[in-house]
Amino acid sequence: MPDVPSESAPPPRTVITFGTFDVFHVGHLRVIERAAALGARLVVGVSADALNLRKKGREPVFSQSERLEIVAALKAVHEVFVEESLELKRDYITQFAADVLVMGDDWAGRFDEFQDICEVVYLPRTPAISTTALIEKISGG
Ligand code: C2G
């Protein structure tokens, strides 16, 4: 018998998410795992060092290639790429044929404009952990 998908089976969905993922922590892991659970394939855009410098006025602790390497090694992640600009989100969603865009709810409402090409989901942030707080703690601040 040929392996024909049943008519009622929903097509496998591609999920896309974005982030810096600097000083990788459990809040990052949870958003990635919950994003992956919304589809069959998870693509992650890891923000470029230059984008961070422009946006936050400082270099990330870990370089872009290190952050990419860490995110790519996660079981839940199928593909990673460098997010060069926040303004290219629509292009990335199209390029990777994403059905769902996932972000933490610190971005709530910010990407609703993409609802014309994909589902947009904001997941609750993991409380009480952030890269900034970790950097302050480690540096004794
Ligand atoms: N996150 C979370 N819980 C935390 C910390 C972060 O759920 N305690 C989520 C964020 O909401 C985001 C993802 O982890 O969805 C990555 O967080 P950051 O590395 O801080 O990413 P950011 O610099 O906000 O992304 O296009 C977006 C850019 O790439 C920037």
C-alpha cells in the first residue's frame, strides 16, 4: 500500500522564532521547547552581533557563531539562521515558509502585522530569569 496521508491529517507546520539567546538559560530553553511543540519543524533566527549592538548598545557576551552553535545543538531545533535585521521578519517568515511565529510575551502585540501570512503566538516568559540579571549576578552587581 502506498503511504498516502489521510485527508483529515493536518499538514506538518513549520514554526519560527527569534532571539538573541545570549548566556543561554532555562527561559530560552522553555520558549524554544514550547515553540517546537506547536509544529513539526522549528526554525530559529539568532540575532546578529551587529543587530544587538545597534539595538542594545552592547555586544552580547557570547558571539553570534557561539550562540548559533548552542541553539543549533538543541534537540527541539531543526534549523538556525542569523537574523540580520528586525525589519526582515516578513522576509524570513516567507523564506522559511513558516506557519507559526512564536515570541515571548515581552513582545506581545509587536508582531501582529504578520497575522496575514502566519499564526502569531506569544508565550508567557519564564519568570525571574533574564540574561541581564545573570550578567549582573555573575559580575557581582
Ligand atoms: N524568554 C522567555 N523567558 C525569559 C527570558 C526570555 O520566555 N525569562 C524568551 C523571550 O521572550 C524571547 C526568547 O526567550 O522569545 C529570546 O529572548 P532574548 O534572547 O532576550 O531575545 P530578544 O533579544 O528579545 O530578541 O527579533 C527578536 C530579536 O531577535 C531579539
